[in-house]
Amino acid sequence: MSGDRAWLKVALPVGVAVIFLLAWDAAVRVSASEVFPRPLEVARGIGELAQKGLLVKYIVASLFRVTWGFGLAVVVGVPFGLFLGWFSLAYVAFNPMLQIFRPISPIAWIPVAILWFGITDLAPIFLIFLASVFPIALSATSAVQNMQPVYLRAAQNFGLSRLQLFRRVIFPSCLPQIITGLRIALGIAWLVVVAAEMIAVNSGLGYLIIDARNAGKRYDLVVAGMVLIGIIGLLLDLLVRRLERFDEVRWGYASR
Amino acid sequence: MSNSASAISVRDLWMSFPGKQSGQQIHVLERIDLDVAPGEFVCIVGPSGCGKSTLLNIIGGFLRQTRGEAIVEGKPVTGPDPRRIFVFQENGVFPWLTVRENIGFGLLAKPDAEREKIVAHYTEMVGLGGFESAYPRELSGGMRQRVEIARALAADPHIIYMDEPFGALDFITRLKMRADLVRIWQAEKKTILFVTHDIEEAVQLADRVIIMSRRPATIQQVVPVPLPRPRDLDSPGYLRTRDTIFEAMGMSLRIGESLTSTRAGTPPLPAR
């Protein structure tokens, strides 16, 4: 039975993808649309991008911005979140302000980002940072707040200093939940890079979509950009999920 | 009773918690007096929720009493101390560390070679040889509890506090753990203060059994257990001691017998 299941895990999603592509193709043919591309035209569009050397260039440009924006968010968000989780007065002081900033869409920040950073890479990096720093910080905060008290008491019993307590007990006990926060935040960061590139820069997958639309209504390239964004988003999620397989954090997830 | 040589000495200790309504106090412990000699194995039994865990947490330094004194090894308790290790009911083994790293947790200040030697010694003693590199999630509940006991022993404490450490284990595992604990205690000469709600467990383990009443808890009776070890669970002495405690706690040993027929003046069977 388990052998059958492994086979099904590949066959079922591939089957769904094939049905989706066929339905898409049929829908375009039935509607006789002049503009909307069929799947094969999109594939040819991706091939064309690869030939011109734009495929790799745009993907790298988008990943570069996500790496910087998300990386900064991790460096700031994790320590700040742990700090808020540990010191309850700091949490009382900062949390309302965080909750006010959090629901403001990064897209609302676009004019401000242009004002502060101009049309440079810094603008989308800033937007990605803003989008991912809140979920990262909040997951670290709740990880500390929901920590099993027995771990803390056991650690105190062994006479650890504050620094040792943090390094050997608080941080490792929070790590599974922090990784879950990183996963959510990376998904959001990838969502935002596309929006950010639509206004601010002249490379990247978001730029590709807007540029293809404006320069000659190349909808095959618009959809090619969308497909690439989806596939890279999936790969990024798989990458972060691998972190959850490490022995040091596996205890923190329900076995699946 | 002279207490200058006591490992643990509790004098006129009271504990209350603030209740739900402001100004209301819930009295948990009243007038507790208790002495434990060095090397002694003492069990505290009492009905569920009577405050025996609270008492152990005060002596262990995790809670502060409302009134009175808890003196351990000649000094008033001000907080947890690595010379006295607590073994927790809910298992305090760190899931992100291997068995080896858990057992060596209290030994970080020691040089590597010495730490390894100590860890190997206690890994063997609790019967976990071969599982050094396993993570707690790969172990059974009984094995995890053994890791925690080994971690406590490896830190070489004078006193070990145990708060219903076998409560979550199945019957057979519990019997085995008790036998192993007595063997280890005899080898290591530690003072052990052990809280349980299981009367049989207390009689199998302890030199003395302290019976606490229902809340607000006082010490109702102290029953010495002058039985040789290993203990025969069929011997008349064992059965007599066990029945004494059952009776003191107001329980009948005959299922189905009316509780009102037990000795007058004893508290009724606690609600389950």
C-alpha cells in the first residue's frame, strides 16, 4: 500500500496539471481569443526569453531582491521578536504599534519607497523587508511566549547564565516555530517582489509582466512571467520545508 | 527532632494563592513541618490536587511560600540550585538534543573527556546504552523518563526531587522504573524526595511515607516503612504498611464497600 501511495503522490498532481493545461487550451480555442495565449505559446515565450538571455537575468534579479529584503527581515525580525517574547513589558510597549503597521499593505508603501530610495533596487528591497519582517518577528514572539515552562525550569535548575539559557534552551525551543514563520514570510516576500518590480525597476519577473503588456501586448510573455513566478514560489517553499527535516527541529512539527 | 543535620527541613510553612475574586486567597498548605535526613528516600502521598506538588516546588525553589521556612542543606531556599535537581512530571528532557547531549546538559563546565565518561556511566546505569545518539521523540515515555533521571544524576546533586515522575507511564514500565530507581538510589546515596498519588508506589520506594490531607493540606501522618530491600510485594509487612496508608487516607480496599463504613473521622474518598 505504501508503495502505491508514493506513486500516487507524483501521479495525482501531474494528472491535475495536465487536465488544467488541456482545459486552458480548450477554453482559449473555444473563445477564439486573439490575445490570450495557449499553453504552448507560453512555453515558446519562455523559450524565447531563454534564447535572449533574459530568463536567467530576470529570475536572478528577482531572487536577488528577495534575498536582500528577506535576509534583512530575518536579521532584524528574529532577534526583535525573541526580545518582545521574553520581556513582557517590551511586548506591552511595542505590540500595539506593530499591529498598526502590520495590516498596511506593502503596496501602499510604494510611493514612500520611491520617495526615499528613488528608482533603485533599494525600493523593492525595502518593500520586501517590510512585508516579511512582521510575520517573522511575530512568530518569534509567540514562540517564546508559548514555550513549555518545563524546559525553562529544567534549564534554571542547572544554573545556566542568561546567555547560556538563551543559546541552549530558549532559542532551540523556539526554532521550529521560527522556521514556520520564515516559510510564511518567504511566501509573502515572493508575492511582493512582483508588485514592487512593476513600478520601480527595469528587470525581474514583475518587470517582465508589465513590460510585455506595455510593449506590444505580448500576453504570451505576461503569462510566462506568471508561470515562472508560480514555479519559483513552489521551489522556494520546498527549500524552506527542508529546514523542517533537521533533527534539531523535527520534534516541533506533527509527524507527517 | 534535631534538624541541624537534616538535608531538608521545613518549618511552619504556609502557602496560599490569590483566588479568582480580588482579595480572595486559596489556602493550599498549612503548618507544614517536615525533615528529611541525608540519604533518605521519602515519599509524599496525598489526594490529587492537595498541594504536594506545590510543596515540592517550594522546596525546589520554583515557588515562594507565603509564610514559614524551607531550609535545604542548612540554607533557606531562594531559588533552584544545581546541587538539587528536579525531575518533572511532564518530562523536561530537551527534544532538540540527543540522549547523550541531554544527559551531559549539566556538565558543560567540565572538560570533554570527563564529561563523556560521566555521560557514558549514567547512560549505562539507566539502561540506555546504544541510544546515545537518539532524539527523545524516537524514545518511549519510559526511556525519556530514564534520560531525565540520568541527566539529574550526571549533575551529581546531593538531593533529587521527583514530582510524580512515573505518572504518565504504563503499569509494567512503572514497576520496572521503581525497581531501577531503588537500585540507583542504593548505589548513589542521594537524598530523594518523591511526590506521588500512588500509595503502592510510595510503599515500594520509601524509607518513610508522608501522608498529606486534602486541601488546605497539612501533614496528616508519617508512616515509616522499615522493610528490607528488595521489597517483597506479597510480604505481610508490605501489605500491612500499605493498608495503614490506605486507611489513613480514608479508602477502602474492598471495591464496592460503602465508604461510610470506614473508620470514623477520616476524610471521604476524594472525588476522581
